Amino acid sequence: MRRASFYIVYFLILFIFTELVLRSALAFLGYPFLRPSDFLYKKFYTNMDVLNSIKIRNDDAIKDVLILGGSVISTGYLNLEPRLDSLLKQKYGSHAKFAFYNIAAPAHTALDNRIKYDLLDKQKFDLVIYYEAINDTHANNIPPVNFKDDYAHIKWYDDIYLLLAHPEINVTVIPYLCDKVMHYMNDKVSHKIYLSQYGVDPAFAKFGARVRSGRVYERNLNRIIGKARSKGEKLVLLSYASHFPANYPLKGDTSDVKHFAKCNFATPVTMWGSPENVRKGVDRHNQILRKLAQTYSVTLMDMEKRLPADSSLFCDVCHLSEAGATRFAQELAAFMIKEKLLE
């Protein structure tokens, strides 16, 4: 009995020591020591901290609006929140209260937005705005045999899935780290090919001609629609506006800038793939978005038609100039007012 007690205490001390050492190692890599699961917010979804620290209700005087999307609509690019606030108050009066929660982010796909929306399951919004259709095209630039319908062929998502697969990580990090090591070894042995979150290997750009992302985009957008419906939240889907200059084949280098507005920042189209493949991908995703809006009677704002393909409005194929950002906000605010989305 005494020997059994000794071994129990011994292994307990060994476990605690191992746990502390491994947690310290993870903390060095940026994982929160006490809640390693929050690495999801520290590394991947960094603009969600505020939403995790407050309670959002849709039964009070404040109209809470969630914004989902990619870089085009994200804070710092479009400055959509103050623009909308000003335009809406012109209609509803200065006393009206609006709270905008913009968790759109560069390179985020429909999958990222679906995951983030799922993470906000306990929050209640008056309106959810969705605007994104270009970032998923990036996922197509990999050999067909390596493409995964859950985008696990992109290292970003593979790492997220591994973290989400271990809900026990706040209790013990040992299973997660064992899994991570085995995962790493398996990738090395199998010579697994990953697509990075940003940019495209020129040798793989040809594979983007087939829009495999379409079915993934549809599935994730479907999930967002279902989630909004189950929560009783209004959802508005915006078709995606882009500008591929007519009679000029984009090259993805500095020579392209003369066909757009003069902006301080512009992203070469080759960040998502070859120009024609990207255009085709955006068109396909817009078709899917419109189809789902019609199928499930979801409010659709056709921003693609409302925002002209005018070089003065675009910094590149999708990001907007100051004039474009102003026009975007005006069109969206007018639509929200006309459709009484916040009434």
C-alpha cells in the first residue's frame, strides 16, 4: 500500500513538473500560460478580444452590428464603422446608438468568418454584414491531389484544426503537444505540401484555373446563414465588387498601378493567383452567394452592381480608394435604411 502511494505521488509530481515545463515552453511561443486555448485569439483571430470580454445583446437601445469579411472591409482599410455611424445618424438622429464590431481581417476566407461567427455563439447581434469573395480563390493554387475541402492544405487552417481538436488544453497541454509532434513528423515523412496563408507559388498558379473553392465557400456561407437564422439575427449578404481593367491583362507587378487610383497601398492580384483565375473565382463565389440568398430568402445587397468598375474607386482589383470607400459606405447605409435592417 505504501509503495502504491509512493508511485501515485511520484507520478503526480512528475506529471505536474512536465506540465509546468511544457506550458512554459508554449508560453515562450506566445500561448497564454493559464489558458493556452486563447492562442486562437492571440495568433489567429486577434481582433476578437473585445467581443470576448463584453456581453452583447440585441434587446436594448443599442443597435449592434457584426461585420464579417476580409481586408477590404476590415478596420483600417475602409474605416466603415465611423462612416456608417455618421450616415445612419443622419437618418435616425444623433441620439441613435450604434455599436459596430468589425472582425473582418486580411486574408480571411468564408471558413475563417464561419469559425469566428461560431465562436460568438453567445453574443446577440441586431445585424450581421458579410462581404468577402476573393480570399477563397487563393486556396485553389495547389495540385489537385493536395487540395482539401476543409482547407487543411493551408498551414493556417491545419494549425487551427489541431488547436480546436484539444478542448482539454487548458487542463493539460500534454495531449496537444504529443499530437503536434506526431503531426509534424507525419508531415515530414509524407513530404506534405502546404499552401501559405499569403501569396502563391508561381509553379502552382496554373492549378487555380479550377475553382475548387466554390463548394467550400458555399458550405461555409451556408453555415453562416444557418447560424444567423438559429440565433434570430438579421443577415445581409453583399456581392463582391472588383475591378479587372478591360483590355489590359494584369501582370501583378508595379505596371498595374496605372490602371487604378493612386493609393498608398495596393495588393498585386498575384497574391491570390493568376489574374484570370482570380476573376473567375470571384465570379463563381458571387454566383454562389446570390444563389444562397435566393434559396434561403436572405437579404442580398448587390454591391457588385452598385459599385461601378471604375479605376478611380479601386486601389487594386478589390481594395477601395478614398472615393471608393465613401461610395461603398453610402451605398450600404442607403440600403440598410431602405430595407429597415436596423428597425
